Amino acid sequence: MISTRKWASEVLEVADLSGAMDLFWEKGWTDGLPIVPPTEDLVEEFLGYVELEPSQEVCRIVERNRVITAEKIAINAIMAGCLPEYMPVLIAAAECLGAPEYKLNHIASAGSLWVMTVVNGPIAKRIGLNAGMYCFGAGVRANCTIARAISLLLANCAEARIGGIQRGQFGQPGRFNYCIAENEDVDWGPTVAEMQGHQIGTSAVTIKEVGLGMVPIRCNFTTAEGILGTIAGAWPFVGSTVFLFIPPPFVEIFKDAGWSRDRVREYLRENVRFSVAELKRRGALHRRGTEELAGVPPEIEPGDDQKYVSLYAMTIEEKKALEVDPNKAEFGVSHPDIIPVVAGGDAGLFVLAMPATTDWPLVTRPVKGG
Amino acid sequence: MSVRVLNPTLVAKSGFQPAPRLGTLDGKVLGVLYNGRPGGDVVLNDLLTQLKAKYSIATVMFRTKARISNAAPEEILAELQESCDAVITGVGD
């Protein structure tokens, strides 16, 4: 049946669904994987689920001078393989992307940053969003297709793609699966959304751009101090906001020992530190323009390996006195800078550290009807 | 039977009006906003050298962002807007 709807989007007529898939590949509208062709019927169904008109403006991406409508979100959601019931999450995610406090351009950066999406509240279980074992892997439709839909939306509607504004040097596999639920069964509040000021028990979507890299830290101890000591000692990132995904068995240990999320955060802020020698080797201590640097690392002085910098806890003045890179000197006043999130499998064994940009805030929006 | 599908892409809104072009930099106040990325100062200073050779620029106001990742502070943006006839900035990452 031919729809009588007048769409803002161009309507293309192709011989069959297979032809539509080929066409989208040829046009560069996919992410390299086959897409579900966004037929008029499907777009109607997705919009009907959230009771939005196609022309409903959901967000403005100011940096790209684009207005994102419900129609475009539905089209890209269908392409990704989403179900209609994922649309409320995608609408909230788009609202985050268009929020004034969200700075979009970093997702095109050489560092291959991309959007990390965490969903809180009852909608997560309703749509089968995984917070447990293999939550960052393949196999769960909600996790993979919501992440993919956000990625396709930004590629097709904000040029965040090869050939557009994308300059990521290695690329970011998270474009396909950086969407998880937070595990709220273990009751170790406040959750990410609650930390952002949202009401307990409501559904919300939080986004933050994350860098290329996730580091599993194997924790062999079974006490709170032992686990946290390992994490602090193996901290992989020199100065950034970090998501710390903590599996339920470790959360139970923290809870039994009376460690709240805030206490865990403060411990890590105090105890994550690097020697001056290490910072010099990593090029993180001194900030220099190209004229001075010329590719030569600073000299490691005697005693540098006994002097330590707590990037999260030292004051700006203390770090500037050590000539810590100004991009890291202000780190220590941004909040939150270590973000515990409960996720992962019941075997425990690892926490997962994932770096994010330093002091742009998390952005959270409620899920309507969530 | 054929299939009708919708285009997923979006173009930028039309109607962007650039500021009036200057024609020359002779006698003008030129602002330069450096984002702080290593090497960016080399590029901008080289550009300034070339522009000064070509034009009699009255004043150059060179401003540097404190942090590469953040927007320039409002004070710097306001100063450049109020004081300059033109501003050069760039993104190199």
C-alpha cells in the first residue's frame, strides 16, 4: 500500500528490499553493515509508538546546523534494526545530543571519541537492555541496535562519518555497541541518573563521549581496600573523567564493607597517582608548543620516580607548580570525574575502566513514558 | 512489487548569513584565537607573518584558549567581538 503521508525525507522507489539494501550501501548511508530498509510502513509504525508527528523537532545540533526530527530518528532506528519500543530511549538520547551542555564536535576528533549511552530506570528491563554479562558485546538486540541507531543518526544527519567531519585516526568500535543499562538490582545508589538529579525509579538516558579504549583491571583481592588498591595501582589513564564499570560481586563487597559510591570515588581520587618520571615519559607533565618540543621528551631528573602527582586530588595551583599540562592541571575540580556504574557479569573478576573527556558534563534526559 | 524507502540523511539548514567581507586588512584590528593544540601556534604565527607582509594591519590581538577541549571563555569571545574587525581561528586535531 502506498502511503499518502507527505514525508520531509526523499522517498526512493526500489525494486525490492534487497535492492534497497544495496542502494543504501551505494549511497554511503550505512555504517558498513547491512541495514533494515526504512519503508514508509515501518516509519509510520515507529512514529506511532511514540505518538509523534514526523516533523516533530526533537533536537537541534547547533554545531552542524541541523534540526533532528522524529522522522529522521525513526528512519535511522529502523535501519539499525531497532524495535519500535526503543524509540523513547532514542528520543531521549537525541535530546541529550542536542542539549546546550553537550559539545558534539569531539566525536569527530582524532582521538576517535564516541557516544557512550547508559540507560537507567524501568524501561531498561522492559526493552531487554543488558546490564550484565557481555553487556558490551554482541548478541542483545537492544544494546547493539540502539547504539547503532545513534551512530547512524549522527553519520547520516550530522556528517559524523568517513568523508564527512570524522577524523578519528583508528575509529571507534563502540559505535556498534556502546549502549548498556545500569544494573539497578544490586541497589547501590545513587545510580548514574539519580546522580544527575533524576528521580529515583524513573527512566533516563545519560550520554558522555568516551575515548578509544576500555581497560579491564583484574582484581584478585576480596576486600574493598584490596580491590580499590588494585584499581588505583593499575589506573590506565593520565587525567580524564573515567567511567568505572563495576560488576555486582564487587559491589556486594563494597556494600558489605560500608563503601558507598562516593567513598569509592574519593578513595580513587586520592590514590590514583603517577610519578613525575612516568608523566614525563608519557608527555603529560609539560605542555609545550611545537617550537619547544621538537619531539624531545623532557629529561628525567634524579628523584622524579619518587615524586608523585595525584591528578584527581591535587589543587590546580599544586599541579601548575609542577608544570602539569594545563589540560590536566584543572582536573581535580571537575565533577564527577570518576563515574562508578554497576554493570558486568556475576563472575566479577574485573572492573572496566573507560576514559571520557575531562570536564564536559554527563548529559541526562528523562525517557518520556519511561 | 516495488518498495518505497526513506532517505536517512539530512542537510544543514539554509539561511546562514556570513558577516560582510572586509576587502582588505589595511588599518584593521585582527584577532587570532589559538585553541592551544601543539603546533597550532606555529601555523597561526606563520599565517600572521604572511598577512603582515601583505597588509598594514593596525593591531593583532592574539588570544589562547586555556583548554583545548573547552569553548573559549566568554570574556575572550566578547573582547574579540568588540575589538576586532576580523578574527582568525582554526581547528587542527
